[in-house]
Amino acid sequence: MKKVLYILIFALAVVACKPQPMLKADRVSISVDAAGGTEVINITANYPWTASTSTSWIKLKYSEEDGTLTVTINRNNETDSRKGSITITSEDLSVPIEITQGQRDAIELDSAGRVTVDATAQTLDINLRSNVAIQAEVTEGKDWVSVVSTKAMEPHIVTLSVKANSGRSMRR
């Protein structure tokens, strides 16, 4: 009976001495341009940890021995920026890391890039879409064609991202 009591006391002492889990990352976000790249995040934890992402364009390689997480972000070939995330987990703790990647800069013509005009003098509008600032320049045929600069109003769209209001007061 004494032996069982000693074992129980020993087991309770071992459980009571288990340190509180701790998990930290030296970065909470990564931002890269469309080319992508590789970033290293240093992880501090007192228990084994893992890292995961649900996004196919983010690749992870981690080493618990030296406490590093290597994040490789593939090239973004889309004309919109994108966001993803990584979750580092240890015991019942998790640390999210936000990944933001810029878009591929592009100018797209609505036509096939060639326009046929007749012999009369005329004004020609070329429709295009762009996610970058543009400047038109004539490089060939400068003696018979020129860019018309106008001061007309042009439509623009400003997109705002509004974070959730976790407080109780109204924001302005």
C-alpha cells in the first residue's frame, strides 16, 4: 500500500511540474511582391510544434531543432493581390501569420494590339485595362500619329478594407 501511495505522489509531482506551454513567432505577417520569395520565421516553443497552410502557393519547411520556419511564396501571375495564412501549433496554442502578396502588374488591350484605320484624319480611342499607372508614347510613326492628352475626368475606383470593430464604441 505504501508503494502505491509513493507512486501516486510521484505521478502527481511529475504532472504538477509540467511547464506551461509557450509558443512565439518573431513575425506575425509577411508581405512580398508578385515575384514571391523565401522568408524565415524564428519560432520559440517549449513543446514540439508544427506549421500548416491551406494555400497551395505557400510552401513550408520547418526545423524544430533550430526553431526556424522557412516560408516559400510562389510567383503571383494574377492581376490581383492575394492573401493567405500560416498557422503554427504547439500543444493547445496556435500563432497565425498573415501572408500578403502583390499582384502581377499588367496592361491589357481590349483589341488584339493592332488597329486598322482608313486614310482620313481621325481620333482613335484604344480601350485597355490596367492595374498600374500608364503613360502613352508613340515610338514609331511619330510624324503622322500622336497621343492626345486630355484633362477630362476619368473614372477611378478606390477600394477600402475595413477591419471588424471588436470594441463597443462607434468608429468614424
